[in-house]
Amino acid sequence: MVGKAHRRLKIAILGSGGRLGAALARAYADEHEVIGFDHAKLDIGSAGQIDQALAPCSFDVLINSAALTNVDYCETHEEEAVRINADAVRQIAEICARKNARCIHISTDYVFDGEKTSPYCEKDDAKPISVYGESKRRGEIELLGVSEKNLAVRVSWVFGPDRPSFIDAILKRALESDHAEAIGDKFSAPTYTLDVAELLRPFLRDISEGGLLHVCNTGECTWRDYGRFAIDCARAAGLPVRAQKVGSLKMAEMKAFVAKRPVYTVLATDKLARLTGKTPRSWQNAVEDYVANKVAPALR
Ligand SMILES: NC(=O)c1ccc[n+]([C@@H]2O[C@H](COP(=O)([O-])OP(=O)(O)OC[C@H]3O[C@@H](n4cnc5c(N)ncnc54)[C@H](OP(=O)(O)O)[C@@H]3O)[C@@H](O)[C@H]2O)c1
């Protein structure tokens, strides 16, 4: 018997020029019709633009990966942070509700205060300690206030080939200088954008469950562990690494930080595993894959 062929979905992706949005857009285009909105095409800080761009557009699923992500900038630009990270989310979710479209919104581990010492699950209280974290938490509340069928996906320490992040900066440093350093007293889990795309794929159609969902690679580390491991991978991939050691910095010494950062924000992925039957691979496996297959070939 021939299986029933699935109709291609129309998926709108906001923030399609960003690190995660670009990876999602590319991944889902293999199976679905993707309509990408980058910042130049749609400024979600403008209610008028949101209506103009989305109201006439037809789609089955919308993924909002657009956000004001600079934690220190948000700290001194609260009105803008709330407009983009919370008010816009309500408006986008309301448009989705009128179209009967699934709304998947990307959120953050920074909704937590970092006081725990074991992984945060979706039921844990969100108590942000920065304007960024607060604006993102309000975005989740707005999203789920419109419909509990919507999905708020929290990720942490996002890395991937579409836009440089911490890992690319420390690798660059290790190639150019004999010394690299990173914060050794802040803990989370790196999240590979290509893994997020595959882990979220079932939620586009097959899994209709809404609410909060934690998605990240498994395990936990400090920024220093993360950097040190990435540098080891670069060396193993044959890149001419100069730095022999990664020095340890303390968060308290980071004078350039304007906003407070939570110390511990490892996300538990048990709910994801329960719903999908899949446990994300470890952060080490994901980093190794990224360095060997994306970073090294581009630098050789
Ligand atoms: N990066 C992390 O480590 C991390 C950690 C936890 C959660 N997250 C969440 O993950 C999501 C994706 O972030 P990312 O890592 O992909 O960062 P990103 O590359 O900064 O992506 C955010 C995108 O939003 C766009 N954007 C900013 N303001 C906008 C506006 N007013 N209208 C429309 N687009 C706007 C940015 O465009 P421009 O750059 O052109 O302005 C960028 O393309 C965000 O919701 C973020 O809060 C990220």
C-alpha cells in the first residue's frame, strides 16, 4: 500500500536573515514552501509593517526567530526591547490565530534567574534578571495568552554557520594569538542551529502540543569549557591553532557587561524527548560536527 503523501506546508519565517532563522529557512525548504522575512523585508518593531506584510500572506505555520538579541543594548532600551520581543509577538500571534496557523516563537534561557544548580524544566518559575530576559518572558506570555496551542521554544547559546557567535570568535582568537580566554563561572548548553531545525521539524505538522519547550544540545559547560573543546576540535581538524591554553575569566570581572547575566541556565530536554522520542545529541558532538564540517572547510 502506498503511504498518503503529505501536502507541502507554507511556512513563514520571521528573522530569516539571523543565525537560527536562516538555518530553519534552509532546512525546511527541502520539504515545504518557505516564505522568509528578514529584517530589511519586515521590521517587527513596526505594527504597521507587521500587518502589511503578514495579513495578506497565506501560511500554515509561522516561526518567529526575529528578536532584539543584544542583551546589553536591551538593558538601556527597554521600550524598544518590549516592543520587539513582546508586543510584536502578541500581534504576530493574533494574525496567526485569525489564519488558523501554528505560531512557533523562539525564546531564551535568559527567562531564568540562574539560581538553580540542576537543569531547568518548562515547569520551573521564570524570573528574569535583565530587561532582555523580561522582554522575552513577556513575549512568551503574550504568545501563549493568544493561544495555548502556540509553541514557545527556549534555546541557549545558539551557534551555527549562518552568523558568527562565541564559538567563531574564540576560534578566530585561537588561530591568531597564542592566548585565548573565556568566562569560567557561567553554565549553559550550546545549541546547534542545524539540530534545532531537525528537532523542531515534527512540530510543524505531526505534534500539535503547545506551550513551553526547551531545545538545546545535551550536557552542560562553562563558556571556557565550550571554547576549549571547540579549539581542540579545530586542532584535530588540522587548523593551525596557536593558543595552547584557554584562560579563565570571572563574570564579575566583565566590566563591559551592562546587563546582569544568570549564572546557570542549563535547559532540561525531557519534554522534547517525551514528545518526539528523540534526545538531542551532546553539545560536544554538535560542536565537533560544526568545527569539522562548517568551520574547518571554510578556513582551509
Ligand atoms: N544567540 C543566542 O545565543 C540565543 C540564546 C537564547 C535565545 N536566543 C533566541 O534565539 C532567537 C534567534 O536568535 P539568533 O541567535 O538567530 O540571533 P540573531 O542572529 O541576532 O537573530 C535575530 C534576528 O532578528 C532580526 N531582528 C532584530 N530586530 C528586528 C526587527 N525589529 N524586525 C525584524 N527583525 C529583527 C535580526 O536582524 P538584524 O541582525 O539584521 O538586525 C536577526 O536577523 C531569538 O529569539 C533569540 O532571543 C538566542
